[in-house]
Amino acid sequence: PPERLSQRTIDAFVQLIISMARREPIVLCLEDAHLADDSTLNAFERLSIAAEADPILILLFGQPETWQRVGRKLQPESGHHRIELHPLTADEVFLFVQGILGSAPPRDLIDAVAGRTSGIPLYIEEVLFSLRQQGALIPDPKGQRWVLADGADLSLFPSNLEGIVQAQLDALPKHLRQVVRT
């Protein structure tokens, strides 16, 4: 039955990682764990319990619902720790954008970016990259700071990360879009 095959696959995964960790320490990382299926999260959960004495650092990165799905067995008293990262505040968005651009950003840019990205650093980076790529964010004539181009309408900018990625894919030549889709 499929359940037994899945169980055996997880058992094999756990045994493989433990065996590798006994030779040398391992860091195992699962990014975007909120997108993982239950079987994958179960495998990481089982590994963390089975390998308590082994030199394995397991990092799960995900949105809060990830913890709700795996957190019941991964409690601090069993050696597990949860670090919550919150979205950046408007002031932190300002500092983050300033660090990326290398100069103080225009206030209207910060307001638009903070509002559209919900303070998520990856999204902020992608928004800035896309704005520069589209010519909406340009160096001032002296090249000392970044400014919004005349007529730049930030309200037309995609409102989520998927929209930005889709816009970047749409801008690729047709033959490259076909490669990405395959």
C-alpha cells in the first residue's frame, strides 16, 4: 500500500541522514517549509526525534502555519527551538532599502514598497530589482542617490511576489520563456 511505501521512504531518509551525521556533522535546511507536503514535514519531524543525540542541525524556514503543522512534537523541552522573524516595520524597510541602494531612498518609494511588500525582505529586494529593471527607479543626474523616474506609477506594480516573478518571466525573449516552462 502507498502508506507503507511512504513510511519506508521516510525510514530510509532518516537512517541515511543519521548514518551520514555519524561520519561528520550535518546541517539540513528546508526553506519555504510552509509549501512542503505533510510527508516531507513528517520526515523532518521524525528525523529530529530519532537523531536527538547525533550532530544534526535541522533548520525549517517557513511561515507561521509551518509551526502549527510540526510544532506539536518539536517543543523546547526536547531541545528544539523556534525563532520567529516578523515583517520589517516601515523604519526597518527604510534602513533595508537604504542599505541596498547605498543612499537614502525617496519617502514615496518607502511608503509604496512597505505597503506592497508587507515588510518581507525577499519581496522588498525583488520590488527594487524590478523597479530598476523597468526604469522606474533611476540614479539622480549626479549619481549620488536613487529617485523615482518621472511618471513612475508604483500602483501598477504587481502586488505579490508571484506577480513580480511572472512579470520578469514575461519580459524574457520567447525562446527563454519556453526553456523556463519546461
